[in-house]
Amino acid sequence: MNTEELAIKAKGGDENAFCELIKINKEVLYKTAFYYTKNEHDSLEILDDTVYKAYKSIKKLKQEKYFNTWLMRILINSCITYINKRKRLIFFSKNIDITEKHESTDNREGLLDLYKAIDTLEDKFRMIIILRYFNDLTVLQIADIMDYPIGTVKTYIHKALKQLRIELEV
């Protein structure tokens, strides 16, 4: 059964279909929240909040084929709300295991520098960079999720990359 069929069933009140949709999306949702917060506990709390909000408002989903986009938008809003509520800076946590794919010390230091540079970006730029380069979403998908025109997404990617280059050159 594809996502659209599951979304139709979930919208009709089928809790098993909703659970299946969450299972399908849980990894990308968690990764997105984690890249945004750099903290496992906060990421899980945001994920819980996202699932709760999605469950409560599934009947408001207008087009079932856009369930994944709709769910990601709820997650992004939850991330922004959570961060603003905490009113704290998010720093790269030392408990992130970046040695899994990157064995050399130079690579680990480079990734630390990259994550710190990403943390300096404005929220809108940071989220677009996370969606584009960590979740491998297309510009069109990001535009749908963020509810921005495609040109705006491209401009934000360009500006964010320019800021990252400047930050990483220092």
C-alpha cells in the first residue's frame, strides 16, 4: 500500500494506517529534528509533538498525496516553536557519533566545523540546508514543505552556502 492510500485510510480514522505512515517517515523526521537540535532528547520530544499534532489534525489534510510534505511541515514548525520556547543557542553536542562513516580525525574536525557553521545560520537558512543536504530533498520538495516559491528556496540555498563558505574560511 502506498503513502497516499495509507493517508486516505488514516484520514478516515484508521489508526493502523496512521501508525504505518509514521513508521515510514520516522527516520527522516528524527534525522531532521536531530540536525536541527543536535540533541537526542530534544529531537525525540519534537518528534513526539509532531506525531501528536499530526494525529490530532489528520482530518485537516487536504490532499493525501502530500502527506509526507504536510508531516515534515508540522515537524519544522515544532522545531522552530521548541527552539524559540527554549530561547537557547543550539551547539553541536559532543555525543554525536560522527566516526561511523568518517574515520579520520581531519574529517571529524571538519564535520564539527561544518555543524558549528550551520548553527550560525538564520533558522530559515539552517532548515533549508538541513533539508537539502542532510535529507537529500529537491528544491521543489523544500519549496512545498517550507511554503516558499522555488526561486526563494534557490536564493536561500545560495545565501546559506555563501555564509557557510565565509564561516568555514575563518
